[in-house]
Amino acid sequence: MKKRIHQIELFMKYPHEVQDELFRKLIQTARYTEFGAQYDFSSIQTYEHFRERIPIHTYEDLFPSIERLMRGEQNILWPTEIKWFSKSSGTTNARSKFIPVSQEALEDCHFKGGKDLISIYVNNFPDTTLFDGKGLAVGGSHQINDFDPSASSYYGDVSAVIMQNLPQWAQFIRTPSLETALMGNWEEKIEKMARETARETVTNIAGVPTWTLLLIQRVVELEGKNNILDVWPNLEAFFHGAVSFTPYRALFKTLIPSDRMNYWEIYNASEGFFGIQDQRNSEEMLLMLDYGIFYEFIPVCELEKENPRALSLSEVELNTNYAMVISTNAGLWRYNIGDTIRFTSLSPYRIKISGRTKHFINAFGEELIVENAETAIAKACEQTGAIIENFTAAPIYLGHGKKGGHEWIIEFKEKPSDLNDFTRVLDRVLREINSDYDAKRAHDLALVEPRIHSVEEGTFYNWMKSRGKLGGQNKVPRLSNSREYVEDILKMMAEA
């Protein structure tokens, strides 16, 4: 671990050299692939050549190549054999995405990220008792790739792909059993996981906040205890990612009432492992620069252009929203992953996730992003004693004699002392942190005060279930520029 910490310190000190070396290695390795031949990788000498020659790709752009890989062809995007695909439903598109996972991506990115997470955590907490028990991982499921006639490849949630391929020693320090962890039916899985893990000595948990909460609540209920520390007294860390932890923090603290509990953020996705919190009491993550991923960043204001200009790491600025673009050791070339981030530090490079390129509300020029919404929700909860489970929001469009606004559906674990107060605080904080929203709200010019529906516990669970979206890789869409999700939930509630 100490050796690896030294290597991390080196890429923190020499970030551009590390990224440049990695860029050259990726180009060199893939030059004889079909993609490499198409864009003449052999003649690419500089990043400028790369940026000018190869367009930014969406999933739809790469899908024809990925589909051929799934049908058993090889050497299209990456030279080594692709036997695994990470299945991601996305949250704005009902069609599943299948992201190729090479052996290099498993070893040098996903596994390396997991090991680095532990190294960095132990470096911050040298007296940890993490290794006196087991890690509980809330994962997904996988299956044989039915697109491949030879049936020699597989797809599944990225967590399932990782778990299935973990070395044997890693299986001994985790719980539940692999068979249970990879079950497909989420309702049965949560029940079985709760029963299996309740008798284990769990010291740490890794997973998405929503599903982890469900599991903890079920374990407490099964054991007839007041909180999870009565079951797992040595629990000390929750490694969380995929969605912002801000709205869930208060609820976790009620279920895990301990000052020594550490909440540690990671940024991993189907496409790769990108960031790890490296400091105590911080919500920033260190951008991991030696995982076989070459990074580029598109300023959000450029996204709507036909040929948006991407920037290298050396060109980024603080506190600007960027769409993240990656080229990877699994053959994703200049791939826009759909996340937006902003840099909180340039030496070393630390980031915060600010949202999704398709998750925002901008019906009236207010440019409301997920980070704004989560900050305002957290402040409104704090000031009204509320604790939330889930939320989503959408615009109310202008109509004849009707002004526009935003409509929120919020599921509370603890309801606010006064919903009107909650609404006013939410609105006020949004105005304080988003000048575009404030301008549209001035004198109720284009936007009136938000409309909030407080819904019963279990509403979002039932809605996700009705859409076939239960599972660790499926997340409630926080913001949408259309009313599709809000209308769907309101309709479900009316029919109940």
C-alpha cells in the first residue's frame, strides 16, 4: 500500500507527463485495430493530431462497432479479446447500453481502483480495523451474452462483472456469497443478503446509497434492533458512488449513529473508475490519472455545437462545468460519458460531479443542474428537520394564462415540519446559488415558486419496479427537461 501511495503522489506531481505517456501507449496499442486503421493511428504524433482527426463519440456513434463485438467479432476497437460487457441502462434512455470491458480495463482500471481505494483510506486512517471483518458489497447481476452465437461472452452490471472476475483471495474478505451477490431479482436478493450478512462481522460497505439503505433497514428489522451498529458494531466505512450522497447523509446518520463512521466517495461507472476521495472531511475526489484512461473535457457551453472543442487536462480551469470525454484501454475513443464535472483543485487535479449532460432543467433559460438541486434539497432538509429518500423534478411549461415553474416529487423519510417552509427554503437557496434561476424567478417573471408533492414511502421503489429498473446500476433521474417521469409517477399514484 505504501508503494502505491508513492506512485499516486508521483502522478499528482507530474499529471501531464503521466497522461501524455498513457495517451501514446493507447494510440500505439490500438494502431492495428479496425478503428486505429480507419483513423490512421500510426501517423498520430501529438494530441493535436488526435483532437483534429477523431470526432467526439456518443454511445449511438460507437454502437455499430459494439454490436459487432457482442456478436463475437474482435480487434475492432481494441486489440485484445473482449469477453465481458458492462450493461448500463442509463437514466435518460430506456435502451440498455453495453460497454466493452477488456482484461486491461479490469486489471488496470477497475481492480486497481478498488485496491487504491483501500490504500488511500488506510493512508488516511492508519489505525483502521477495516481488516478485522468483511466488506459488504451491494452488486448487480450478469448473464451469458445472448447476442453471441458462440456464447463465450457475458454482460451485466459493472459491479457484477468485477465481482465475477475478482481473484480468489478477494472473495474471502467480502460478503455475501457470490451466488447471492449476483442474483438478478432485487427483491429476493435484498432479503437473502440481509439474512446472510446479519451474522457476519461487517466493517465496511460499498454500494449505491439507495440500495444500501434498503439493505440496512431490512437487516435492522430482521434482527429487531434499533440501528445497524447493534448488528455490526465494528462498521466504520461506507464507500459510495453513482449518485450524490448529499441528500442521503442525514438518513444514513440516523441508521448509523456513530461519530467514527466514515463516508468515502468514489467515482466509478460502467466505462471506468475515475476518482477517489483522498482527504478526510472532503467531498472532492482525486482524478486517477494512471488507469489506462486518457481524459478530455468539453465546456458545457460548447456541447450544443456541431463540433465542440475538447480541452486536455492542462487546459482546464477551476469551477467550470465540463462534460467528461474519455479514451480507454477497452476501446472507447473520445467517448462522451454523459457526466459533467468541475475542478475544485488543479494541483493536484481534484473534481466534483456536477450532474449529467442530459439531466438538467432549462425550459426557461434557468440552467438548473443536479448539483444545484441537491444543495438546495439538503439545505431545506436541514432547516425544516426533514430527511429525504428520493426526489425528481421537471418543468411546468408556460400555458394560456399560466406561468411556468418547476414541479418536484419528493419522498420523505421524515417529513418537514412545514412543507411550505421547505418549499420557500428550497426556492431561496436555488436563487442564491444559480443566478439564471434567480433572474427568471424575479417578480415571478418566468418562473413561480416551485410546486412540491410529498409522496408516501416506497413510491419511487414501486415506480422503478414498474419500469423494470430495480438494481444497482439503475438510478432515479433527478432532473428532466421533459415531464415524462413526473407525469408517470403522478399517474401511478392516481391509479393506486
